[in-house]
Amino acid sequence: MGHAGMAAAAVRYLGSVPRSVEPLPRPDLRCVRKDERAPVDRTEFRRVLGHFATGVTVITAPAAEGDTSPAGFACQSFSSLSLDPPLVAFMVGRTSTTWPRIARAGVFCVNVLAADQGELCRGFAVSGADKFTNVHHDAAPVSGSPRLTGAAAWIDCTIHAVHTGGDHLIVVGRVTALGTPAQEAAPLLFHRGRFL
């Protein structure tokens, strides 16, 4: 069974399961004090964690009120989170200039990049430029977020929750639609500072 078949099976399963998951109480959120920080060098932290290979995504959102173009950024820190309800998560730096635009839109699309989309990823990793120049896309079916042509998979979401996580935000999205292209593609992977 291919990815599309698995996604269809998951959607059928989600439709048949009674909604029995009770929300957990929200934990108290607070900043980490300096005396609680582990003595870990930032460069060493990045080097060691770089050994964990990840997929690469581009998170996109439609132009919100006041914006003249869609928003998007390259993101490695993406994960599935929950089957019931269907949730995914991504992490974004608190200083990101793209995140406020996505937050205003209230929706986003996760574009799982294919192995041949390294240059596309680099274009979405820069700050300040119009990242959608010469980028082919259509609208995701529910949110209208840009769905990038050639992506290995796409996941259309509404923002479900946002939590703090040190110098990043943890954004939880509720999945409203998802899919893969008819011609399946291998994913783009990132490991030790380079694409595989």
C-alpha cells in the first residue's frame, strides 16, 4: 500500500473512531532560569543533534489581511503528533519574521519536500525576499495555503495550539486534508548540515 493508500485508510479510520480523547490539563509554562540551564555548548549541541537525519518541509500560509503575498519558510522540525484527533507539529524560532504572518492567517500547509527540491528549500530558508517568485504552486483544498508543485506530500492544517519551548514556539496544527502526488517521490533529507 502506497502513501496515498495509507492516508486514505487513516482518514477512513478517523471517521469511524468515536472521539473519546479527553484533553489533558495545560501545564504551567515558564521561562527556564539561568541557574537551571545545562552547561552545554551551543556549537556542540548543534553538532551532536545534526547526527539525527530529518526530512525537510516548507510551511506555507495564504496572505492574511494586510499581507501582499503568501508566507513560507523552510522547516526541519516537523512531526506527526496525534492520530485522534489528527495533529501535527512544527517548531519555529521566536524571532522568525514569517511566523507572525502564518499566525495571522490561522492556517498552514506542510509541504514535505522531494529529493530534488534542495534549491527550493534554500530559497525558503532566506529572510526578506519574495520566496514565491518563480515557485509553482496551487491552493491547498481547505486552507488555501500554497501547495508546492513536486512536493512528496502535503498536509493542510488549521492552527490548533501554540506552546513555548525555549527560544522556539511549538505550533500544533489540526489536519483538515492531506495527500501525495500520483507519482510518488523520495523525500529530501538533511543530515550533518547538508542534504542527502
